[in-house]
Amino acid sequence: MIDLHTGKITINFYVFWKNYCNLFLKNDLIILYNSMDRLTARNLTRAKRQTQICKVFEIKIDRSHLSKQVQQSLNNLFIETKWFYNYCLSHNKINDANCMITNVPVKVKDEFENRDFAILQTQHRQAIKDRIFNSLKMLSTKKKQGHKVGKLKFKSQVNSIPLRELGGKGHTGTYRIDFEKQRITLAGIKFKWLKVKGLNQIPKESEIANAVLIKKGQDFYLNITAYQDKEIKIVPNASIGIDFGCESQLTFSNGIKINFQVPESDRLKRLSHKLSKNKNSENSKKKNQLKLKRQKEYLHLTDKRKDIKNKIVNAITKSYKYVSFQDESIHAWAMSGKGKSIQYSGIGGIISDLKNKSHTPLQVDKFFPSTQLCPQCGNKYKLSQSERTYNCPKCGYTNDRDVKSAICIETEGLKQIPLDGRDYKAQESPTSGFFDTLTAVNGIKVIKLDSVNVESRSNAVRHRPNYWKII
């Protein structure tokens, strides 16, 4: 672009790159990056990433289609990764570790033995070395900020392997993907193609950046990081306040309550009991089988909690533009004897997702007295833990304790938005559709209180009381 007043020429790297590719490089874009220096290519990539969003897709390797030889090769890949990781940490300087080495010393009891790499490739070793170097940089940054940091320790087990280079025409890379036949191949695995599940969730127009091979129990997964163009999401211009608790996990300012917990299953308790009885047993094979079964059950319960969490967060972020919630001290709750309730519900994960995925997250300070404050007159009245209904002694306001707290949180959160910038006509929130979406989620109990003082909520949200300072 040329400024007519100053005569200066400014270049939009992304627009230039896109137009150049459309004109000259319709089939293969790699030629452009090979013909320029690394700094220019990096600037083009950074400019392009600003117009994209990053997503991680989890792909599962179908174990039913794996032979025993392939499963053994995958397990050996993680074992050799552990060898090289510990070999890098044995050096005073990580850069002294040689990625071209073919064997490394491995500690077996009190002696060291040299073990050869049969599957782990040089590209894998370089990626592992870079990961360790980045971890050290993060620890150094934390230390400069005043945090107490330790040092990287040797590992007895490694469950993730970075895969940086996607193979294509002309080069193999560390992994390749066949979208048509739903399969992948990994460098070092002699039996090439592996059947996978979940490739159809990756859009065709997305750009794959890198991947990570993960081992969970006896299963293997491939987490693929991809970039795609940003989509303009239309979210209703409505607000909602959320109060978190241990009895009712989520309470909304519109009178909807959500109760859900995923406790330990009977199968998990039985496996833990059997494992404790075989703690001193000499039969290590049976003990390892019990450990794998228990780990698989733990992963099943964790996935169940994540599924519920993702569906609840998705329902909130799609129905409300302004989401107000309090910065709860989860650690303090756990120290007060509510640790299992928090663990079974996953409230911390919901708060973290609302911060990152909401259109406009409005975070209220954790010391804000939402339980004591009256939303109508501003009087503070402290309730005991057993009182579930709030009755203001000054103005006579009555409402459910948790719903009243959610209304106060919503009002306090909306102070962060200028008063002129709110569309009060759109404040009629989509309660019915939101309620129907939540009731369709399996594993949660949804309650809608009929005695909610909706008028007081509307007045509190639309008109700021005089006793609250305007930010």
C-alpha cells in the first residue's frame, strides 16, 4: 500500500503471500518457502496465523486392527524415547547431547548397559531434545519471575512423543496421513499403515502444524494441531451470572441449577482393593494387569467428566455473550474438606474453559461478598451454611441463596462494560432454549426454580444501584 501524503510504502505480508500463491503457486506452496530466507518465511507465517485459530484434534489408533508386532513396536518406541530423554538429562548442557547417536547407556539395577535404537529416528530425537530445551527455558522464566522452581528429573516412563514434520509428496516426515482411507503411518514403524478413528473431524481446508503421539493405558492416540480460518460466531446479546458450589455445582442467575458428579465406580473400587491385597505379591504379571485395568477405568471416568464439562461450557458460550463468574479459590475449597466433591465434578476445568472460550468473560474478584449482599438494597446479611433461602431483614427481599448470589455476580460483572454499550432489549435471555440444551446432556441433573425473583434480577442488571461504585 502507498500512502499518498507521505509517499511511504507498507506491505501486508499475509495479503502479499496469499496473492502471490494464487497467481504462481496453485499446486505446491512449499516452493515459496524454499525460495526465501527463514526470517521472511517466519514473518509470513506469523501474519497468516493472526487470521486463524488453533485447534487440537484427538485421533485414536484402532487397536483391533493392530498386530502383536505393531503393538510391540509402538511400545518399544516409547521405551526408546525414555532412554534418549534420560540420556539428554545426563549432560550438563543439553546441546552436548548427540542426536545422531545409535545407542545410549541405560541403567539396569546398579549397572549401565548400552542399548541400540531400533525404532526411534533422528527426527524424533531432535524433537525430544527441543522439547527439553523449551522446558528449561520455561523454568528459567519462572525463576526470573520469583517462583520457586526445581530441575528436570529422570523419567521411568514417557507417555508422549512429539512429531513435527508431516510427510507428503517427496518426503516421508515423521508421520503421514491418508484421509481417504482413514489411516496414518509413523516413522520407524516397519508395518506402515495404521487404521485410525476420528480423521473426519479435521476440516479439509485446515493446515496441519504438528502432532503428538500419546499413550494412555494400552491405547495410542495422535493429537493433531491444525490451523483454520476464524469464523464469525453469532452469539445472542444476553448476559448470565454463574455461582459455583459443592452442593449445586452451577447455579445461574435465571434460576437454573445443575447438579452433576462422576464419582468412583464400583469397578474402580474393586480393582483398587485387589491391587492393595496383591501389593506384596511376587506375581508381578498379575499386578501389572490390575494396574492397567485400574488405569483404564480412571481414564474412562476422566473422559466422562470431560464430556459433561465440554457440553455445559458449549451450551453457555453459545447462548450468552456476557458470562459473569467469580474467581473461586478451588484450592481453599479442597483444603476445607470438599476435595472429592471438586474432583468428581471438575469445577476448576469449567472455570478455566469459560475464561478462554466465552465471547466476553466477566471475571469477578473472589473476595466479592456475593452470598451476603442483597441485590435490591445492597444490605449485607451473613447466612449460616444451613440456610438455603436469603431473606433480607432491611427490604424484605427473598430468593434462593445460590440464585441470589448468581444475580449479584452478574450485576458486578456487567460493571466492566460501559453502561451505554448494553442492549437492554436483548437482556431477555434465551432461558427456554438454554434449559432444553442442558436437559439433553447425559449425566447431569437440571432444575429450574419457579420461585425465582426474575423482576429483581432484571432491575439489578439494568439499573446499577447507587451503593455499588461504577467502574
